[in-house]
Amino acid sequence: MINRLPLFCFCLFFATQVFGQAKFNCDSLLNFLGQRNNHGDRFDEIAKILPGLDLETCVLENNNSAKINDELIHNLYSLIHHCKDKKRIPLLMIELNPRLDEGLQHSNNQLLVIYASRSGLGDEEVLNKIKQNFKLETYYRLFFGFKKKLSNGQKREAEQVFYHQETVDSHTRIVESKKWLAALLLATENHSDAENYLLETVQTAISKIKKKYERSLIYKYGYDLVHTKNNLLVNYIVDEFLMGDYEWWDWDTGYSDFEAGREILSKVIDTPIFAETIMLEYKVQKQHIRKWFKEHRNNYTFKP
């Protein structure tokens, strides 16, 4: 027999909100969001009445905070796509974070980093709230993603972190370390020590890669380097990867330094060369793109 309770709870919760015949039941919402088989059309229905819901009370009150689970976090974020107020759900999860256990905080952290840039959360008030409720690494990652200019106080703080944090040995964890993230922020201000640290760290990490499949880790390093919009770091990607000839191909997969460099640089360099060459044969494409970067090495511009 099919279990119709989740659908019944949702219908009851929806009906009471639309027709105002009964007090809204927070447990009904939590029960619905906790189901694994929710569908987009049903989220659409919830989104229609979200502006009138006291969602914050339902999620943040003590009686319900213990019921928060991984599915609820994911479902709340999926509502971002259906809710006119793009800040509401992420702001709720920022407030919620200190109440979550370590595992759920990790999920919440990852989702916030993914969705924050889509939700217009880059103002100082929200960033300060993130700084209060999340680890410093999350705050720095979001600050870097929002492309905010460092104030003098923020620069001093980032320097304090950068100069007093030890380098992480594991090349798989480098990009989430406090030192790396502080260096990225400082590199946006052309901080020479930060630039040198980032370059040396990437070079060392890549030299330690033994298995060819791990070569793709350079995407993690490369995306961060180019998003500093620091010419020294960007030119490193140009020289070491766009101009590099290292590649390997298996029957179902492959990798090349040139393609990695092209993909990374296309995200930040304002040039038509990538679009103009996309349909060309691979070797010809490579020649044209490399020629353009050699000619514009000192005068390329960045996307806003």
C-alpha cells in the first residue's frame, strides 16, 4: 500500500495557508521537506506562499532545530530557485549553522559556498554574519568569491592569518586551508609574499602528483589563481599550462595541459579568441589561442 502521509501533510499545510482555516503547523513543513521524493512542482506550490510563512520560526525554534537533517538543508536550498527573495533561504541557513552538528555544518558550508553568489549575499552585514557563524575558511572563500576589495583592517587580518598559519602538506586540502585563502585575498592586492607562496605551493603540489589522473587537480589551483586577477599568477597558468604540451589519453577519457589552461583562463580573460576558435580543429585552435596570448601577454583585460 502506498504511503500517502507525506502528500497528505503537504496538502493540509498548503490548504491551511491558502484559506487561513487553521494555524500553520511547522511540523508539517519539516515532515514534507524531510521526504526524499519531493518534486519541483510541489516546491512551486510552497514558493507561492513562502512570503507569508514564518519559515524562520519553524526552522530556528528550539523544538524544531533538533529535527533538522541533511535532506532538509538540501531541500531548503532548492527553494532558492523558486523563491523571489533569493536571500531568505541562505540567510536562514547562516543563522541556523551554529545549531547544527559537525556533519550538517559541513553540508551547510558547502551549499552556502555554492549558492551564496547566486543569492546576492555580498554586502558587509551578511559577510559579517557569515564570519560569526561559520569557520574562517568559509568566510574567506565567500569573500574571495564576491570579489570584494579588502579594507585596511581586513588586509591586516588576512596578513595575520597568512603569516601565522602553517602550510598544509596534503595537496588535496591546500585550497581549503586558511593560509591559502588568506593568500588569495592578499594576491588580489598584488601582495608579493602571497604571490610567491601561491606559486611555490602550486609548483610543489604538482611535482608531488604521481598518478596521471591526479593531474586534473590543477583545475582547483588554477581557478583560484586566475580569479585573483593578478597578472603574475595568471601568466603562470598561461606559461605552464596553456603553453604546455603534457597530455594523456585513454580509450574513454583524457587530459591535456593546454585544455586545462584554456578552460581556466576562459573564465576570467575578456577576449573573443576562445569563442572564435571553438569550431576549429584542435591543433589549429591551439595555435590561434597561443598566438593571441603571446601577443597580448601584457595587455589583456579581465571580465568584470
